[in-house]
Amino acid sequence: MPYTIEEHTHRLAAWDAATSARASILCRFKVKTGVEILEACGFTAQFSIDQLPDPDRVDEVHREWRKKVITEARNRKYTFTDGIAAKLINSYLKARFVCGGYHENERVACIHPPIDSILMESLSDINIGGKQDEWRRMSKKKWSKFKSQDYEKVILLIRQTIPGQPLWK
């Protein structure tokens, strides 16, 4: 099988995602395991921009992706929260598509950003959207401990603070 640019960007994005998601001391795993989980969930070199959800379905599809990632992690004897699953997915999609030159695509504009303490503390420090208390509260919950509703609340807060703009911003 020839080595393609799709394979190359997939490998880089998968490495980046696994490295980012395993940053929490609450969930350590090998990069290889993170890559295996992503690939078992369909995030492979063949996963294309056309397979990203329509903007009106992104949250629903993302919830399904998180469930798959959590199940695949459990199959490998790891406990992933929605926060860790989201970090794995979002870091992959960001590296693969946002930074891959597709940032103006409407489907890519809806990709959730990777959530972590650095982002939430920064949003709190600059009081983005006048929601400093909410950012601080969510930051104290710790991204790696997020349940589905915590994660989705942060995504909603981001949308409210940058209405109509790509979420990668």
C-alpha cells in the first residue's frame, strides 16, 4: 500500500491526539493505545472531511463518538471520561483538518476545540464573554473528570462567547 499524505496527516494527528489526551495524571496510556482507540472508532487515514457531521448534527455525532471512544478504552482496560474522550477526538480533528488547511470549511468550523485547563483558565483570566465565574467553575471541575453534561456546557459557553465564528478560534 502506498504511503499517502492522508496516511501521513492521520499519523501525525493521531500521535498529537494521544499525546494530548494522556496529559492528565488521571488517565495515563501509551500513545500506541490512543492511536488504536482512534482507529477502532473510525478515525483512520480514510476518514475524510466529507465524513464530518453537518453543522446542525455536530453535537449529536460528537456524543456518539465519545461513547465509542469510552467503550474502546474500556475494552483495553482503561477508564476514559467524556473529557478525556473529547480531548482525544478534538485534538485529532484539529490537527488533521483545522491545521490541515481546511479551516474555512463549514464542517471544520464546527469542530469542537480541545478543552483543557490552559484554555479554560485563559478564558477566565481574560473574562471572555463576561463569563469569568462560569469559566472558573468549569476549570475547577478539571477537564479530565468531565462527564458529558460538563463537557457540553463548556462547548455551549464557547459558542455563546463567539457567536457565528469557527469554534477553533
